[in-house]
Amino acid sequence: MRKWLKRALLALALFLAAAGALITIELLSGQAMGLFTGTRPKDLGFKDGQFKACSWKPNCVSSTADKSDATHYVAPFKFSEDLSADWRKVREHIANIRNAKVVLEHPGYIQVEFKSEKMGFVDDVEIAIDHKNSVIQVRSASRLGVRDFGVNRKRIEGIRAALSGK
């Protein structure tokens, strides 16, 4: 075998061994090292009644996605007769979730980061009051990866259940 090919294969083997060691440490330590946190998106927010569109990846749900997009669309939360109580319930529910960190909040809008227990993957969640449509709009998206195995949809449905008192 040529000398350069041997070196290339050795370099690849060392790289794969190092990557495997880091992932093993991440899994066994029970503490995420931040390998899978990704970068906080700079283009989040609720503008003109819309959140940032979900990409093609099936790791995002949004109530402002097209209703015909079964992969990404999730229904918004309906107002009860007391919107301030609804908002308070949403905030209290989020405050009681371990690994949830509010990163931005202003009247009628909240942005929260949810970090997975074992690997430290971060999902960005946005919740906004949409007075025009009398609903609370929601969006939850993974920063990294392609699939989320339904985690984002389950999270939104959990918040919906807390809001409805179920």
C-alpha cells in the first residue's frame, strides 16, 4: 500500500476513535459537554403573525406552518376567556420543566431553550400571543440533526395539555 494511503487511513482511524471516545464520555457521564448544543438561531421571533418557517427536516413543528404540511403543522393554542391566566399557565408550566431555560421574553412572546438530558441536544421553542387570530402560536425546532423522533410535537402537546388543565 502506498505510504500516503496508509497515513490517510491512520488519520481517519484516529479521528473516528477520538469521536467515538467523546460520544462515549458524553453518554456515560450523564452530563452533556455541549457537543450537540448547536448555535442559537439569530432569526427567531414572531413577525407579521408568523414564526420562522421550518426547514425540510422533520424536526420542527409550528402553528404558523401551512396546515396541509402534516409533518410540520401543529395547531395553535386556543384562548380561554382569560388570556392572562392562559399566559400565566404557559409560563408556570415552562418554569417547572427541568432543562428549560428562558432566553428571551417580552409581553406576549417567550423564547425557551430545552436541553435533552443525556446528549445535550438543544431545541428552540417560541410561544407568542396572536391577538389578530385570538390564539397562542407555538414553534419548537431542533438545532441539530434531521429527525427528532417526535420530541418537538410531544413538547408542544404537553404545554397544550397543561394549558387545558389535563
